[in-house]
Amino acid sequence: MIDLAQLGAAVERGDRDSARSLTQAAIDAGQAPQEILDAMVGAMGVVGRRFQAHEVFVPEMLIAARAMKESIALLEPLLVQAGIRPVARAIIGTVEGDLHDIGKNLVAMMWRSANIEVIDLGANVSPQRFLDAARQHEPHLVGLSALLTTTMPAIRRTVETLRQAGVAAPRIVIGGAPVTLQYAREIGADGYAPDAASAVDLARQLLGLQGSPS
């Protein structure tokens, strides 16, 4: 049997080669797919907490998330076969008029690392595209990102469009340099995340998931 703590450590340090080989070894040894997944999710939880404590920074988060992504690709067929599904579904995008996507991409990666299925709509996404995606995918969570102050009204319009259309009441989270918790409350969003690690904690809170990955 493979020591899954070693797999978690490889994900934490962003060692893609070791993470892949340990994942494959665990699969070959017949270890439970859920246990393998839990080791990686827990590792990303550690990375997120270290980011919040300013012990690691965006590049370290990115390489850890990429290491997990490559390992998940090996594990995914077994997860499907075992009927293990993501804990929730989310759509995410940068709002209309804004082409910046680094923060949005990082949140998407961190949500995926927390076992949330993510449909990434990209950048410059109109309120109607968000609405169409919400109707198609029926997400539990919607993430709206903006970097430019001039595109803040597009966040408001998107929230209003989703609320007024009466789609399946997804939780709406906003983030980006110009927005604040006060603005989130003002426009009727369900929450505000100042960074990608906080976005994971907020998602788990809004979705009613117990605790944080350990």
C-alpha cells in the first residue's frame, strides 16, 4: 500500500512527477479512489491555509493545483466507475467588458481542487451568457470576477439578471480588486472572496459542506 501522506506532500510542493507516480502506484495497489482523492483535497486545503497566512504565494498555489490536476486525470476513470462525483457544480467567469482572467483562473483551479466541478466561461462574459450557462448546467454556485472598476456595474447587472430570471437559486460569489464585502451585500450577492483560498472556504460555507479539508 502507498503512503498517501507522501502523495499529499507531493501535491503541496507542486511536484507533478511524484504526484502522478504516487497516484498511479496507489491505483495499481488497489487503494480506494475516495481515499486517494481525499489525500489530494486535504493537501490543497493546506496550501490554501498557507496562502492565507502569507507563507506561500500565487505561483506556489498554481503549481500545487496543477500537480493535483494531473493526478486527478489518472484517478478520474476510477472515480466515475465508483460513482464518486464532485460535491457541487459551479460556473465562473470574468464579467462583461473585462478581459482579465488570472484571478478567475486561480479560483477555478482551487474550486476544482476542492472537488467542485467548474464550468469556466472565460472572460468578457455577458449577463445573458451567465444566465444561459446557469440554465444549462444548473450550478450550485456562480463566481463573478472583475479587475477593473469600470466593470463593477456588469457584476450588478449579472446578479440582477440571474435573480430576476428565477433560475435554480445558485449562490453567487464575487471577487476581484475593485469589489468589497459591502458591495457584495449592496448588489445582492451571497458572498465576497478577497483571494482564491478564501473562495474555497466561502464556497464550502455557502454549500453547507462540513468543515475545511484537512
